Amino acid sequence: MSITAPSASDSRDRFDVPKTPPSAVVDIGSNSIRLVVYESSDRAPLPVFNEKLLCGLGRDLDATGKLSEEGVEQALHALPRFIDIARSMGVSRIDMLATAAVREASNGRDFVDRARARCAHDIEILSGEEEARLSGLGVLSGTPEAEGVMGDLGGGSVELVELSGGETGAQATLPLGPLRLDTKLVQKPTKAKDLIDQRLAGVDWLSRVRGKSFYVVGGAWRSFARLHMTHVGYPLHIIHHYAMRADRAAEFSDFVSKLSPGTLQKVHGVSKRRIDTLPYAAMLLNRVIATLQPKEIVFSAHGLREGCLFDRLSPEQRRQDPLFSACRHVVHHERALAVGGHDLFRWLTPLFPDESPEGERLRHAACLLSDVARWEHPDYRAEHALMRVMRLPVVGIDHPGRAFVGMAVASRHSQPDTESEIFRIVRRLLSEEAIEHARAIGLATRLAYTVSGGITALLDRFTLSSDAETVRLEVPADQDHLVGEVVERRFGVLAKALNRKPMVVRSSL
């Protein structure tokens, strides 16, 4: 999938960001049902309400062939409330999706009929193929460059989907969810591993994707990621795009698979609701790694629900960069008369002629987010900007990228406190060279705001240019009064950061 950045002439990041109505997805899974309401239904929908109920519809499904009676009653009680909440929030469309347990249970359609009657809303029972496809699209919505295999572990099944070129490919649904397996079998590691290996061996297309990345989705596997973060003292507790080397993931998953529930209860950060299923989830991940031999494991916060929204977008919308779209959502409510992020990006581009495509992309994101700390106290703007950008609920960016963009946005205001906890995180994620480059972008942004007052029409009256030795600020004669001591001083600081000499060029009338 090719990702499209907005054109420089696109100034919609100021006030008129197209506003689509809120959208909601109710995911009726084997272990939980969840309502997520999104602020919009466009390329970068941000969740504004998220509620989950663990009702275990698929508990003992293989033994009984039916949904859990207790789980059914819990779900029937919760679903009408979910619908009422979504409607009260002005949601224009609610997708109710039922997955593995409901489609395979003998009483699954009866449950759906009762739920439809109570909610006065349709429920779609997804086939295994459709569930896998939507989960794959969810990963692509948040990680467009994904190449390899997605695995989505639910309570009743695990979906495997090939990802390549921005599209989903071959797929398989395997009945390997923790609620589907006999507890006694799971407690016998050798037999459980043999069963898992046998199921994986039956998916013939996995052999052609060996060595590529494995993208991980699902609550139990996210709990595994959190446990690893705690284990290694990882500084940024954001699941999306948390990456592990395959050999380290294999070693740690083998370790976790052998932990008892009693041991896990004592571990900080492990959800009590995941204690019983986490060892099995780790075992399954270990066997998938052994089969795929991936180069890395990448965790995704996007899955089935985001895939459902992504599936409704036009081809043009899908090609939009999710990072840019999310940045625009974050800032468009806050901007006053600030210079447009795309205009700022274009104005600064002559300073960075040797940027890589990814470097250019991160600089573009920093420009879009450049004004997020406008309303903070001046003494705290840099630290607030750095912390906020690094913790934004956006996708399409890895953790070093977050630190880089955050450092660039913070440096628009001042040098962040190097002794602060958030700056120590930056130092763990970025080299000194990357930190200095991000700082140069921030200093260039500060110059732009200083010279223009944050008004695009004024900024366009000035021009930046550079060569190997100098940085030039070209000033029209009738604008000379706008370039005073502060502008010249900040221009000099920028030039020093770029290891060049400053030159203000004033044109004559």
C-alpha cells in the first residue's frame, strides 16, 4: 500500500478538518464483548469510549457445543446498554460483530436472534475468513508498511493472515483459543505443543512467509507484551508497535509458559483476568515463532474493530498516512491562527535537502503537531509537548519515531530538562545525533513562528534556503521591520545547530 501525504497546498490542518460522525463497533467475542466508540469514521479514528465485559461466551464450547448459559445472560444484559450508550453519543453507525464462538455454537443463532430483539439492531456473524480479513486490515490501518503475518488470538480461535504490499493475502482460522482447549490438556505442555504444531503444520502457506515479521493482535498477547516491558524496564508503556527480537521473544515466551497462576498473581502489571490464559498464550506464541522463524515480533493495538472501520474507507482514504491524519485530529481543535502544519513543513524543507523519506515524514508530523503546547504555561511548554507527543494515541509510528517527533515539537519552545524522566526515555530511544537533528527541526519551527507570528500569510513572505556552508533567510524590503533582534538571534541559533553560518538577505525595493 502506498501512503499519500497531503499536498503542501492542503491547509485543512488549521480549522476545516473534515468532520465525520462518530462510529462504533461492538465486538462479540468468545471471551469478551466490547464497545468502542470512535470520534470519527475516517482514516485515523480515535477511541473516545471503550468498555469491555468478560462474559466467556465460548467457555467449554468444545465440550458442550454450546455457548455458556451464564455468558449468554451476561451478554444479553450488557448489549442493550452498549447500544444505548453509542446512540446517546450521536453515533451514526454501529457495527455489531459476532466471531468464533457464536458462529460455531449450536445455539449461536438463537443467541443472536435474542440479542437482535433486545437491541433493535442487526448483528453480523462473521465467517472465519471474514474475521481474519478484518483483523488483517486492522493491522494494516495502523502499520501500513507491515510485511509478513498477522496473528490475532481471541478466546475461541487464532486468525493468521498474510500481509504484503498493503493488502491481506492467504488466511487461516485455527481453533486454538484458550477457551477452546481442555484445561487438562493445556496443563500437559508436551501434548499441548504437539497439538499446536500439528494445527500450524496444516497451514501450507506459512512456509513462504518464514523470516518475515509477525504482527501480534489480541488481549492475551498484549498482556504478554506488558509483562515483557516490565521485565526489561522498557520506558514507554505503549503497546502499539512494541517490537521484540524473535530470539528474545521465543526465550521469554518459553519462560512465561511455565509460570503458575500463583506466580503470575504476584507480578506487577499482569491483569488478574489474564492470569489463567497468559501461560497458554505464551506457549502458542512460542510455537508460532518456531514455525515462522520471524525476524521480529511487532505488537499491534489495531485489530478487528479498526479493520471494520478501515474496510469502509474509499481507496483514496486508505492511502492517506495514518500518522498525518491523527496529527490533524489532535491539533485542529486547539489551533487559533497558527501557521498550517503543511505550510510550515514546506517552508522548512530547503534546510534539510538530504533527508531520508522516513526522516521527511517525521519532520512533517512534527510540523503538524508544532502547536500542541500553545496554551501551556511558558515554563512548562517544552516538557509538556515532549510528554504529550510521546503518549499520543496515534499509529503509523514506532517508538523511536515518537521520541524524535516529540523532541522536535518540544524544541520549538526550549531545550527540555535533560534530567527529567521523559528526557531520559528519549535518550534510551534515540542516539545523540538523532536528538540533535530533532532539536534543529524544533529550532527551525521556532524561527518560523517568530518571524511570522504563526500566520501562514506572513510566513510566505520570507524564504529559507541553504547550501553546504550557509543558511539564508531572504527578507523582502517591505518586511524588513519584521526581522528584529529576536529573529536574528534565533536564526543564528538555528544555523549553529545545522553547523552552518547564518545570512539574512534583505532585498531592495
